[in-house]
Amino acid sequence: MKTEQIEKIKNAFNDLPEHWLLLFVIDAEDYLEKNIAILNEVLKQEDTVGVYVTLNRPYSVLIKILEKNNINTDKLFFIDCITKMLGTEKEEKKCLFLENPQNLTNITIAIDEIISAIPSKNKSLFVDPMSTLLIYNRVGTVSKFLHVITGKIRVLNLNGVLLSTEKELDPEFADQLEQFVDKTVDLSK
Amino acid sequence: MQEEIVTTNKKMIELKNYESVLIVEDTKSLRVTVNDILKTLQDKPIIYINLTNTYNSVVSNLKKDELKINNILFIDCITQLAGGNVCNPENVLFIKEPNDLTSLEIAISKFFESIPDEKWLVFYGFNILKIYNKEDIILRFIQSIFENASASNAKIIILSTHVKNDSLIKKMAHFFEKVVMEIE
């Protein structure tokens, strides 16, 4: 990853409100690398505990990647929306397995459950990637879901990171998403 | 005595001269514009509807930007939707969700009626209404707001982002005395 992009990620966390919500738009090419750099920045913050919603990478694969990249996974809980669809889940202490990314209500409930179970004051929600929801749901449904989720991040005083890949985004959806967050950081250029 | 104009931006002074203004910009510019507007109007009674953020978050951002909020009645359509606790300060009305246009309309008209002098409706994130309502319903809502405003001597500023071929913006533009469209 270019130094310029690393700086962009670091700077994204400057000049934010006490509780913040960021959208990162990433190109598919080096998606994972940037995703890890962002997560690393989030977890650097004092006493942060993160809830990682994975929409396209199974927990078992994701945890290996994160550990390989020296991410402190002790500070993370997971909501996995993909493994059950593949029929390969086994019980994990730190992960909730949901049926599929189609059931947006279940995702909302799972976030509520995990967040309320975490005692830390500094909680972050990490959604990877938002655009996957558009594969499984209509744009209007995802927009409503996003409005609720971003509202939830605000009312629960969480910090939030939403990731998205540029090409998958419907322009109207992208525009709405941008309005719900405090800052949009385009890492696709 | 000449009225003191509390503004940093010439465009904002001009906007004060119109009865109704529609501003269509990209999200980044719109955030700056709405703050400029609220700064310009901070000594006037305002009903401020923000469909993109919760009351607590909006207030904390405005305070960070050193804006006076004493004259603002906030309308929050998100907190209840997101399952948040509804506090009860005097300067906010919570509406269950953005498809409850009737409650929104009642809140606006009550505010208009309660203040005999100059007052403003500032509506930010207007296009979010499209997530929850059909276009014709939104147009009827707008028409009704304009009728109320005209009967109560209220001024309207609506701020929206623009998506290519946005038919709602095209259909509602004719309601306004001034349309500011700054799209690249």
C-alpha cells in the first residue's frame, strides 16, 4: 500500500466528534490490506472493543488473516453472516453466526445483543463490506437498514466504520450512505 | 439602526431575502452550507429537521461549531427508529420514523402558528424521505408545508443532495422562489 494511502487512513481519525462514524470506500484490488490498516487504527484507540460484522468472509478464515496481520483479536467480537450459508459453522465463544446477509433484522438484533454484553465504554462497530448487502437485498431495504444501523451507532454512543467497494455501489445508495456518516474517506483513488 | 448581520458568507445574506429556497449540493458542501445557514439565522426562530442524524449528535456538532441553539426547535426522526431512549428537553420533538409525514406536518404547522413574527423551516437531508415514502406522497407533503408557510408568514429552506436524473428534485423545484443547484 502506498505511503499516501496509509497517511489518508491515519488522518481519517483526526478531527472527529466524540463518537464518530466513518465510511471508507475501497477498490477491490487491495481491499484486504486497507481493511486491516483501518481496523488496526480503530483498535489502537484506548480501551476499544470492536464488533466486526463480516458479510463476505467466514469467521474461520477472517480470524486467521487478522492474526497473521498482528491484529489483537482479543479486542474483537464477530457477527458472521456467511458461514451458516456454507453450512460449516462450529460454536465459537466470540462469534455469533447468522443465517445469511438477507435477514437484516437479525443483524440488527445481533449487534444489539453483542454491544450490550460488552462492558467497555469505548465500543466500535466495523461492517465489512456494506455493499455486499446489495447482493442479497433491494436497495430500498438496505437504505432503511443503514438508516437504522447508523442511528443505532449514534444512540448507543458507539464509533462506527463502514467499508464499501466503490464499483458495487448504486449511486443513490452511495449518496445516502455518505449523508449518514461524519466523514467519507475515498481510498479507491 | 442597521440590523447586525451574523454571517460569514455573502450567499447566506442573499438567501435571507427569499421566502423559500431549495439547495441541492453534494453531501460535503451541504454540511457546510447548513451550518452557514443556521449561523446566519441563529437569532431567528427555526424549526430544524435533520433526517441524517440524531438530536444528541446534531446538538453536539452544532455546539462544537459554536452555534447558538436557543432559538431552534429540533425534529428528530431517527432516535426512536434506532431504539434509542427519548429524552424530554423542550427544544426537541421526536417522531417515530420518517414515513410519519402527518406528525412531521403537524409539528411544522404548530411551530409556524406559535410564532407570529418571522420564522424559518430548515430541512436537511430531504432526499432521505425517499427511502420511506413514495414520490407523490412527498410532493403532497411539500405542497402542504408551503400552504402552511404562506398562511403563517414562514420561510423555508430545504437542503438535499442530488442524484443524476432525480425526478423528485425536478418535480418540487417549481414550488421554490429560489433554487440553488451546485452540482459538478
